[in-house]
Amino acid sequence: MLTLTANAAQAIRDLTASAPEPSQSGIRIASQGEDTGSLTLSLASRPEPADEVVEAEGARVYLDPVAATVLDDKSLDAGADDQGAVSFLVTDQTV
């Protein structure tokens, strides 16, 4: 299952804090069509019916079935660029 670093959890909480329903909001990672190599990330007010939900430190990530399979052994990290924009990075999980 996808894991979240502390940085990623904080970034997600920051992004969803001003959402209309922050208690249910999260980010959604979904596949683009049949291409499992291309994933999109967006803000979501709630999961879709088939989504897998990953929750850590008050942050929620919703994964469509393809994304859940692709990211099963991965970790989501976050950082900021020089302008302060948030960027997410998928890495291999460390044991």
C-alpha cells in the first residue's frame, strides 16, 4: 500500500485545509485512460466509489484502482520549489 512521508502528509493537509469539506477532502491520484504510466493528481472532496483510501497523520489520498496497483509499493513525498510551490515525488518504499 502507498505510504506517505511526514512532508507529504503536511502538504496534503495544507492543500485541503481551505476545502469546502476539509474533513473528507484529500488528493486523488488517478490513471489517464488505459496508460498505467501516466497518473494525474488533483484535489478531491471525497473518494470515488472504487477508490482505495490511504490516510496518514490526518491526510487522505484517494487512489483509483490502476493507481493503487501502480503505487502499491511506493511512498509519496513532498517538497517545495524556490517559489514555494508544492511538488510531490513518488519513491520506492524503504524498509
